[in-house]
Amino acid sequence: MTSYGNIILERLQNNIRSNYEVVLKIYTIGFTKKPAEIFFDALRSSGAKYLLDIRLHNNSQLAGFTKRDDLKYFLKNLTGIEYYEMPVLAPDDAILKEYRKTNDWTNYERKYLDLITKREAENHIPNSFFEQGVVLLCSEPKPDRCHRRLAAEYLAQKSPNGTSIIHL
């Protein structure tokens, strides 16, 4: 190829790169009120490669089939998804206890977001996790009043690329 041809090809490639925006996907899931079959089918269907456990207490008997060590085994063998604990995205005990006492979601939301901002949570998760698909796990059955939604929105806001949030 001539040098002129190489220049044209390079310009085309640079133009494509600058106009192409990768859309990253952050999935979220809660395990409460979900049978194991539905839970693992949803994870498998997502195509995600990583699950980040953002629960404060992930080793409780109440966690059932999502108890930390059991979940790590099930994910690997049933879905091929890699398990990671991500305490940097978990609320702290004080915030959680206050919310349970007052049921003041607005206050909880503000304090939780302040906490993960202070922790700079986005710097603790490799970008490749988002490129290959990541799931944030918590216990709440729905995302509307769960910190996994707040964490997903926070991480999406910090992303330099377009990011979509999908609640499983």
C-alpha cells in the first residue's frame, strides 16, 4: 500500500474510533424472593463475566444459596461467572442501622453516596470488568430501595463511556 493509502486508512480508523462509543453494561440482581433456578438463569442469560458481591454481610445464614463460599462455587460451575467481594461498595453498619431505625431513604441515599465517593469506589474495579459485563449483587428483591441501584448509578456516572444499567 502506498504511503498515501496508509494515511487514508489511518484517518479512517481514527475517525471510526473517535465516533464509536462503547456502551458498557452494569447488571444488578437481588437474591431475596428468587428461587436458585431463576437467579442463576438470569445471571447466565446476562452474559456477564463478573459478579461483585456488594453486601455488607455476605456470609449470613439468611443468604441461603448466595452465602459467599457457596455462591463462588455455584457461579463458577453453573454460569462461568467469576465472583469477587467488593466491600468498597457495601454500606457501613452505622448507615444501615440508622436506615433500619428511621426508614429515611433520602438520608440513607445521601450518606451511602457520600461514603462510596469518599472511598473512590470506581478506582477499585478494573475497567475490563465493565467491558466484559459485571453484575452487582445485593439482597433486596427490587432495586428501587437498594444500594446496588445507587452503586450502579454512581459507577455509570463515573464511566467515560456510555453505560446502561440493567436490573435482573
